[in-house]
Amino acid sequence: MSEQKDLRIRSKVISEGANRVPNRSMLRAVGFTDEDFKKPMIGIASTWSEVTPCNVHIDKLALKAKAGASANGGAPMIFNTIMVADGIAMGHEGMNYSLPSREVIADSIETVVGAERMDGVVAVGGCDKTTPACIMAMGRINLPSVYVYGGTIAPGKLNGEDIDIVSSFEAVGQYQEGLIDDAQLHKVECSACPGAGACGGMYTANTMASAVEALGMSIPGSSSTPAVNDYKEEECRQAGELVIELLKKDIYPRDIMTKKAFENAITVVMALGGSTNAFLHLIAMAHSAGVDLDFEDFEAVRKKVPHIADLKPSGKYVMQDLYEVGGVPAVMKELLAAGLLHGDCLTVTGKTMAENLAEAPGLKEGQKVIYPIDQPLKKTGPLVVLKGNLAPEGAVAKMSGQKISRFEGVAKVFDSEADATTAIEAGEIVEGDVLVIRNVGPKGGPGMPEMLSITAMIVGRGLNGKVALMTDGRFSGGSHGFVIGHIAPEAAVGGPIGLLQNGDTVTIDSETQEINMHVDDIELEKRKAAWTAPEPRYKTGVLAKYAKLVSSSAKGAVTDGDL
């Protein structure tokens, strides 16, 4: 039996099984030849879509990955998944579908690869949910796999300054406050997104791409190569070649996605000042790979890893700027030298992380994007876990760029983002308020919508740092300000946030890592006795199914957990 035939562990069921003739007839119709039936079948999972610039170019990248797999002895086939555009879904009911789309994407890749008995997978992602979803599918099916990130968008330009999609959301707040007029708002709209690629700051897409590179599941450098850079196509070709090498070497995702590899991913997220969504996605990815990961693991890493990247939303630069000074590999090289990464972790190259980084260039001399590790922006990571009587399971705050660490104020409570938006527009939210948006968690939303529109309005109205926002929903990677999300248990399942009332005093302290309401135990028991679960917002369809299956945000909001 030849080496090539040995690689067809799963696909030979299709090419040589009892149903051999009709199986092969159907594959001949899509282009297979006699020789192809002797090769491993490789699935190229493309998240191409025209609904967002993040993924509009991925059809061409998938073709390059296919060509690479074919050139190295594979029989590749492209298939597509759905995806949604978070930036377009933001601020209305469409955002309820965003986090559930992660499960749909992961389920669809698992389904196609399982049904077609493929031997390996290359996946190409872009917008926020596609990256974690692809990795979740790879962890579940545990076949040789490589991920490629579609790349970041170039910054827009307006009046000689870089702008991006968050600039558009904040411009709406400025417009409502009368700080800019129609013409200025239109200029921002037309300038923010110049072409293909995912949102440019250290928002969720770039955060998760960086995390996956640190995890060892993507081509070194893939997370920071811009979408419009010619080398992005070369990365995809290499990924197609690499998946065949992984087959030959019997290297599987669960060999790569170990506990130490996830600690590497968290380290890079903390150093770069990434999105709070990293908590949800990394925990879900770890679940798919059979790795136990929780908030305490994030805290253990955070306490020893400094924040060194001056990247948006709280900083000055965007991902393309980071690419130009050495990219994520150069940052990881610094972290490894400081003893903050596990260099012995295996990667999709077949080499260890340390071996990959030994070949990577360092940061460019004189660059200003990344601070020295011994002179950081913040001595510890900026993504902080809070606990208290408002969040017994935990909540997440992003403290990068914050001058204050403690906030005490009076709660103004809303049961929907729409009601909170109306209150902000009416000028009802003022300095010193703790704006609370609840019943928008994984089950309550359902779908745990992001609050970028709300945070952008607060910033646009000059209330950044003067108002705190807390929710059992979540925040876009583009959100900044004194914001606390992922409060668990959520209101819809009887969590304490559901007992909060207008006028209650709330204290949020990132130094002591506490989040509490000043309501005595007797009063809380009265409120608990009077509490009733809200009616499900959806009785049928994907969101109804999601609400029934989804776990707590503290457990990654997965739908394939303990049922």
C-alpha cells in the first residue's frame, strides 16, 4: 500500500466502499479523475460572502488553498459556510444572530467534513465569528487542519487622519450631540472602510486571528498580513500544502491545541489588548478540543503579562501598522524572549512555536506600535475578570486606556438595547450613572448581542469615563470606555443582575476585581421571591433552538455542552 493511499483513511470509504460506483460517478461530475481517487480528500472551508468587506475576497483565497493542496498530492474540494457581518448587524435585532452564527458555521464545517469523509481541512475566515467557528470545527473533527485569516482592512483616511468602522459609530453620537453636521457625518461614512478585510483595530476579528496564530493553528504571520497584501494568497497556498504534510506526520488539532497552547493564545491577547470576546471564543474553542479552560486561567495569565500594544480602540494604531513593524510574530518573539510563552508547543508547520519564531524577524528599530516589555502601557493584562454579588460566575471588563479603576454610581436599568438607546438620545443618561442593559445574555437576547452602538454613543456624547455601562450581553472589540459585560449568571436565568432596580447603588472596582450592588440580603431575597422568568422572545427557528441549548457566557456560550 503506497504512502498516498495510506493518507486516505476516511476518503477511501467513498472511493472504495460498497457504494463505490455511484460515489465515484458523482465525484467525476465535479472534476475527479482516476488519479484523484488515490489521493486524500481535503476540504477547503471558505467563508466567502458579499455581505461584508471582511470576507468579500475569500473566494479567491480559497482557490489558492485548493491549488496548494492539489500541488502537494491532495484532492481538494471547496465548500462554503454562512457568515454574518457584525458591523452591519450592530444596533438592531440582527445582532441577536451574530454569536449564534458561530455555532452554525462550526456545525456546518463539521457536517460537511463528516458527511463527505474528508481527510483534512483548510479553513479561510474573516469576520469575527468565522475564526473561532473554524477552530471549533477543527477541534471537534480532529483531522489534520490549517486555518488562514483573510486579513485586516486598510485604515480609511479623512482629513489626513486614519479612521475605521468605529469612527462611524462614534460619529453618530457626535451628530446626535450636534458636534458635527450631515455633511461631516457623510464624509465619515464614505471614508471609513476603503476595501476588503476585517475591521482594522485590535477588535474581535484581529484579536481572534492573533490568538489562533499563538495557538499554533495558523500559518505564522497570517494574523497580521493585510487582506490586500499579495502575500495573503501565498499564505493560503502554503496552508494547502501544509495540510498534506500534517497528514503524513499524523499531527492533529488536539496535538496542537493543548492547555499550554491556549495559555499562549491568552498571553498574546493580553499583550495586544484584545477584545473581551476572546473569553467567549477561547473557552468555546478549548471545549471543542477537550481542554478545560475557564476565567481563572485568563486571570493567571493576565497577572504576569503586560499590555504592550498601542492599538485601537483604546490606542492609536491599527493592525496594518503592526504588520509594517514586524507583525504578530515579532510581538511573540519578544514575549518568548521574556519567558512569557511556552516555546515547546507544536504548530501546524510541524515545528514548535520556538522554532517558528527563531526564523521570524524582530520588531523594526524605532517603531512606536509596541512598547518594550519592561516599559509597558500597563504592567498587567487589560482584560479583567470581576466577581461579586452582581456576577457570582464572573464578568469581564477591558481596562486598556482607562484612567479610572473604580466607579460607583446609581443604576439606570433597561431590559433592551433599544430602550437604553432611547434614553441616551433623550439625554436621560448623565455623568455618574451606571447604565444597565439586561436580559440580553446568551439565552435572554437570545444571542448575547454586542453593544457597540451604545458605547459609541456614550463616547460621542463626551461621557466616556463619566458613565459606566454593564450588561449580561457583550461588547464589540471596538467598544471602549468603562464597560463591563458577560455578567453571569444572566438575568434570563435568574442571575442577580435581573434583581437590580433603578436607584440601586453599584460599585465596580477593577483593582479589587469586584462588582457589587449595595442591596442588603433581606431585600435581595424579597426581590428573588418576586422574580419570574421572562417569556422566550422566540418560539421557533434558529434563535429559539439556540436559547434552549446555549450555556452560560462563563462557559463559552456553547451549544454542545452538557444538555
